[in-house]
Amino acid sequence: MSYKYDVSIMMPAIRTSQWLMMYGSLLNACIKNTWELVLVSPFDLPDNMKHFDNIKLIKDYGAPSRCAQLGALECEGEYLYHCVDDAIFLPDVIDNALAFHRAHCTNKDVINMRYREGAQFSGQTLPEGFWLAWFHDELRLPGIPQHYKISCHHFMRLDYFKEIGGWDCRYEYINHSLHDLMFRVQADGGRLYDSQTDATTCNHFIDKTGDHAPIYDAQTFFDKPQFDAIYAVPNAAATRIKIPLDNWTQQPEVWERRFKEDDSGKLPESYEELGYG
């Protein structure tokens, strides 16, 4: 099979003021291979980015998990790299990941693109154990084996992603969808390798600060109870390795936690109209 690009970097995205800096960092992260940036957002590309020919913008007001799945289906790369729009990519990391995967990995294997995060990009490298599921109290569930790893920003073959159905969009925010996909990969015999270095440094909002409140509420009160119920059962991932790839179509077209109509029935058309200051 032929691909238009070596790598598709894909992300749900609303923080338009961050995009040019993020795109610029990609120029140094992937020099030896071809790539596209796929953004799924209700907002237009800034004028200073419209001339780039390797950016694809998909308009959608859905929840982040729906947007991610929709974006992945529009990718044209051999590899899919899920990330976030407030990330700064570090030099050579995508070239290195692609070389490592081609040299050492099976079709099912995933590279966990390690990130660091902190307010105003102040985060430090996370401990090695952070990438083990049971490092996190909330993931110590009967259906999650102690040796399973996690990857929130993952680099994997797009054809295999599609084969097992991608992310489960029953979760509004993508955090639990990411964990679920990685557990299904491991139940299917795939292995997760940590990237050799940090791949990105990311900004970070905690709890309900900044623009994070809809994400906090979705994860805490809607997604987590569903996830906990599924993974309360031993071997949970092994019983549902493959899910329908079109599961995103079952989710609302507008994520009302984030996008609310004004008095005239109009949805916000820019990040500034969301009113986060």
C-alpha cells in the first residue's frame, strides 16, 4: 500500500494561538520524513498558516474523542501520531520514532511518545514508572494487568489503528479512550516502547483552571464511571479488542460542555468567543 505521507500528526484542537508555534516545532521534529498535520476544530486556521500545504483542517464541534476519531480517518500517513495542540515538539523526535518502529517493531507495536507538562511549558521529564498503568491509583482495576503500560501520545501504524477500531468515543474526553486503546493493543499482543527521549513539552491546566473545566467535568463525572465499569471485569480488553471504527458517528455533533449557542442560536466561531480570557 502506498501512502501520501510517512507520518500523520493528528489532534483535536481549539487553541488557535498556539498552532503556529506548534507547527514550527514540527519542522525540526521531522526533517528526514514526510508529514502532515491534521487538526480537528470548529475554528478556522489562522491566516498566517493558510499557505502551508501539509495542514488539513477538519471542522467539527464534537467532543474531543469524536474529533480525534474523525481526524484519524482523514489521515493519509503510514503512521499516526496522536498529540495535543498545546505541545512543542522537540528536535528529531518523529524521525527517531519512525526509524525505531521500522527497525524494531511489529505492526501491532506502539511507541509511547513521552511528554512533559507544566504551567507555561515548565514540566520536567516524568519518572519511568509513570508510563505503567498501575503507577496511577485510578488504573488499578481488575481488568488492567499490572504490567500494562499507558501512552497518551502514541505513535503507531495507521492501518493497525483502523483494524482494531481506534478510540472508543463513548468517552467524551480522549484520556480514557487513549488508555482503552492501549490496553486493547496489549491484549492483542502489541508491545509499547517508550520513546528514547521526551518528544514534547506541553502546557498544563489543572482541574477547572483556564479552558480545562469541560475536560475536567467530562473525565470525572461521565467518562470515569463508564471506564471503571468496563475494567472492573478481569481480561476486559481481551473481550473487546476490536470495536467499530465508525463508533464516532453515535456521538453528538456538538459537545455542549464546551460549545454553547448564544442568544441568537449561534455557536462560537473562535477561541476568543469561548470566553476564557
